[in-house]
Amino acid sequence: MPERPGRQPPRFSWQRSLLFSSLIVVAFFAATEGLLRVVGVPRPVRVGLLLRLLDTDITFPFLRADADTFWAPIPGFQGEFLGRRVSINALGLRGPEAAADKARGRRRLVTFGDSITFGYGVADEETYAARLAERGRDRGLEVLNAGVTGFTSHQLLAHLRRVAPRVQADYVTICIGWNDMTRRAATDRTYAAQLARSMAVEGLFERIHLYRALRNLYARAAYRRLAAAPWTIARVPPAEYRENLGALVRLCRENGIRPSFLALPHRKRSGDAPPDPTYSDLLRAIAAELQVPVLQIGDLAYSTPLATNESLFIDALHFSAAGHSQLAGTLVPQLEALGWL
């Protein structure tokens, strides 16, 4: 008998093979996505938005992530920090509620800066902005506190752009610089560019749980990489600090706001090395070039004739309640001379 030929396997064209493979891949990822939706995957943490990566290991309960300024105060926050009362009003500023619109016949001074201005370690009513508000209340001047812990001049520029026109500021004081010279793995400008690219992608894919899971794995790896990287780069190098100060002044003047700089404070005590003068000197140089007044801070400066000013500080940079009160008293005659108070 003739031998029966064996059964030949079916043949697929390359188009059918590609379609079949694609269906398998889609089915796999669909099953994975479905499983992750059942299990639940938190939204990805954007690398570097945790303050410990850019600023400090302390957790600040009154701050949240922000696309423009990296982090920002939480409007409506009421709580304590370091045993002191912290209130963030609806405008996102520290202190009691304030109307967005000024009362008729009133003027507004807004104090911008970092944790020195925010009032690290003191209560709402103990900050120099609050003390100035008490003195200006009967003299037609409202004072609002727009300081934010950890800010550099890079962040402050975006913060000023957002806040000053909204609160109808007439005058602005700016105290910024010490965080700029802090050493990290990347400058604030570099980090901001990376964040913008990351968020452009996340806007499309953040609802996909598989993407979230992969993004979180990446974040953990990035944290380890950042922790191991040498922190040798200033968050805001001197040249960028100069540019930022100039941009802050231009932004104020474009909005009809009169700006001033606050001299950078520093604790002085026996045995301490003097602070690096680079940023302090730059601030004074830019102020002279742009004809911006520099408000002096008296014995809160390292150059004080006192042997020590330690009682006015809680650490190397942040004022005690007594320091804030003394600064307000030092500023009053200078604000009077400017015609602001």
C-alpha cells in the first residue's frame, strides 16, 4: 500500500503571525493591568520631590509637592511643627486668613524668603512678618508672610510670580540665599527641566497601573542612585543666583511692586567659622546695580559688634522668637524711611 503522507502543520503568513503575537502581548499586559488594578498601585512618586532629596531629612507636614516650585505650603493647614503653631491660610501663606483684595486705602507688604522668613521653629504670631503686621495695622500697612521653608532663589522666582499679583502687593522684601549654596547632586534648574519632562510623560500614562508600578520601581532605584551620588553642586550656582535676583527685581517692577532685599542673617558665636560671604556679597552687588534698597538686620548679622548673638537664634540661621521681634524693630525705621510704613 502506498504510504500516507504526514499531516502538514498549518502555515501562517507573516501578517497573521504578527497579529497573533500582538494579541498574546496585549492579552498579557491586559491581564497584568487587571491584576494590578485589583491589588492597587499608588500613584508614582516623582523623583526628587521628597524634601529629603533636596533639602533635609525632616518631614514638613505643612508642605506638598508642587510642579512649579517643587514644594509649596498646603492652603488651610492647621497644626504644629516643632511644638509651635503653624497656620497656612487660603492664599497659601503663613498666618491668619487675608482677603485677596486689599481694603480700600490700605497698602500691602509681602515678605518673601525661605525658612528664615517663614519662621522655622517659632509660632505664627512670633515671625518677623507677624510682628511687622502688628506695627503696621494702625498705619495703613498690611503685612503677609510668603516665606517657604527650603526655598532657593530659583523657587522663589516662580513663587513670587504666582503670589505677588494675586495678593496685590505694593512692597516686597526678599531674604534668600543660604539654600542656594547648599550642595546637591544637581542644580535646581537641571532638576526643574527633568521634572518637566517627567510630568509631560506622566500626564499621559499615570492612570495606567502597570505604568505606576514600573515608575515606582524606577523611583526606588533613583533614590538609591541620588543617595550614593556626590553632592558637590550648588543648588543655585553664583551666576544663576545673580540672574535670579535680577529677574525677581524685574518681575516686581513689571507688576508695580517696589522691591527690597533683606541682608542675609547668620548666628555668631565663639569658635564658629565665619559663613561663606559669596552669596551675601552678590546680593549687595546686585542691589547696588539695580538700585534696590538692602534692609539692614543689625545684630542678627554675623558682622555684629557683639561677641555673640546666639540668644537671637535657635540654630545657625533661624531666629528665635526674640530674634524675630528684634528684626521687626530694626526694620521699622528703615521702612519708614522708604515711605512704606
